[in-house]
Amino acid sequence: MNLSRRTLLASAAATPLLTGAGVAIGAGEAAASPATLRAALDYGNSKLKAVAPGITSFPEITRAEKWTYVADGGWIGGFWPGTLWLAHLDSGDAQFRALAEAANDRLAPRRLQPRDHDLGFLFYPSWVTAYRLTGGTRWRDGAIDAANTLIQRWNPVGRYIRAWGALGTPGNAGRVIIDTMMNLDLLAFATEQTGDRKFLDIAIAHARTTQTHFVRPDGSTPHVFDFNPDTGAAIGPNTVQGYSPTSCWARGQAWGIYGFTTMYRRTGLREFRDTARKLSDYALSVLTPDSVPVWDYRSPLGVNDIKDSSAGAIMACGLLDLAKATGTDRYRDRALKILDGLVGTCLTTRSARAEAIMARGTRNRPSEDGVEVSLPYGDYYLYEAILRVLKPAQIAKAIGL
């Protein structure tokens, strides 16, 4: 059942904004401490230890605090094994590795299916991480299969990777979304492993198309940009998950921050670093004092609208990476404040029912589908962000930093 805006606003007003230590925070105050972050990881590991052995599918979203599933992985199938791999990395628990490998195996058919752009979401947190941690060549080879499948969606006329719609069909043939920036690292991995430049060349070209058409002068972005698929001519911005074509969907902005920073690391092209800074500076300028993003930065409800904790976790990862890429402490400091907001106000520690680690996620606000829920990518990127702080060498090995 979806809650009314009035109910959500009342709930938000009644909820204290606490740090992990239980102290109210405001803009400019202390960020998360290592002890607070360690406690959050310990909580996540204990939650997974209790829940994961009973899961034989792919968690997609919670309903009444319990996971519901998508059998083939949907677009989110890589995040469940990815979270288990990171829990194994953190704890050394062999059970997490066994469960991660079993979840990886369930994804295998998707590596050869070019039905959408989500191959990076599916196979980077799962199979690429498995290869980096174990050296198992089947994981590497399967990830390269997925990269070969992804480039089937390349439109050389428009110089973009088509996001949605079956190949050969007209629907969505010219549709590009900001999310695809996160799928490009699978292509960089394929070039790294094979020596074939075609993968990285496509990634660079798509990133430049995104840079040209998505990034507004103030650094904000739309969710969608449409092109004529036959001529490559630009049609204009649009949205599916944001408030409007002229708004700024918070999770999409976070995908852009993370994705452009990653492309800078893979290529050394300063244009991508500069774009990541521009997107970051905008998002930080409109972030609420509790440092947990509202679902759309240009929602007419402004700071009073509902949150998307997953956007915060993704953004924290990107900012930590960008701080290293630029030598700018400010980005790290703000990432730590975001993490403080997440572990202080979004963990499920007060619920006896919850199966996920982090609450206060928003999947698709315009369709009222998934408001104040838990999301598998929220849990995954929370793990990744905390490990970037507490165990930088280990997470660097796992995800290729």
C-alpha cells in the first residue's frame, strides 16, 4: 500500500535525524567515525548471515520489509551476489563466498541476452568481482561474454548504447539513460582482459555523448535523452523515474558522478574527471542538511520530499573515488557525512521484521512503485562505500580501483 504525501511528510517530520552515535546532526557537523562504520558493516554481516541462506533467487525490492524476488535477475541481479562477495571480503566467512558463487551461477544465462543495457549492473558486482577475488577464469570469461553482448546495443550513428527495447524493434530505439554510465566499466574490463580496444572505444564514445547531451550548465542531469535512432539527431531530454524532463533525479545524478569518475580512472581523460566534478558540485549544493538525498533534487516538495537512501550510497562511493582522482578533501568529507546520514537514519536496526540492511529507498516515485522501501543496490553500495573507507586496499582489489 502506498502512503499519501501527507503521511510521508508527517512521518519525515517526526523522525529524528541521528548519527550512528545517536546525536542529532546538521550541515557542517561531524562525519561518520570508523567505529560507526564498522558497526554498520557488522550489522550488515549479521543480517546477511541470518537471511541469505534462505534466498535462492534475486532480491528486487521489499514489501512490508520482506524481500520480493525477480527470478531471472531483472536489472538488479548482480547486486545480491555482489553484496555477498563484499561480505566475504570483509568477514572472511566461507559461507558468504559459497552463497555468492551460487547466486553468480544463477545469472549465467543473462550474459548472452542483449535484451537491455544492464549487463554491467548484472556482471560487474558479481562475476568481475568474483574473478578479481578468486582468479576463477570462468568468471572472467563470462564477464567478457556479457561485454560482447552489451556492445550489440551500440548505435554507431548516434554514438550511444541503446538503453531499452529488444534489438530490431522501434520502441525506445533512440532512448539513452544516465544509468548506462554505470555499465561502461564492464567494457573497460573487457578491453583490459582481451587487449581489444573496441570495448573501451565504445565506452568512451557513449560517455562523450552523455556528457554532451545530458549535462546542463549548472551540472544537473535528466534521467533520459532521446535521439532519432536512424540519423542520430538529438530530440531532447525526458524522464521515466525523475519528476520531469527538467528535474534532476537523485539516483541518476549519482550514477553520473560514479560513472564519469570511473571513466576518468580507466582512461585518464580529464574531461570525464571535470564532468564528474560538475555533477558532484551540483548535487552537493542541493543536498539536504541530513545528507540523505531526496529522490529528486527538483521535486516541488523540495527538502520535505521523501528520501532515496540508495542515491546517497551510490553518491558516497563516487565522491570517495573523486576525492582520490582530484586530491580534493572536500569530496571525501562530504561522502563521510552522507555515510553518517545513512548509517544513522536509514539502517533497519530498529525493525525485527526487516530482511534488508538499509531502508528509506525509493525505486520509482512517479509510478508510486517502491516508496520507503529497501533496495538491493542500496545495500550493495552501502557496503562498497564503507569498505572504501575502512578497507581501501581490499575493495580496490575486488572492484578494480
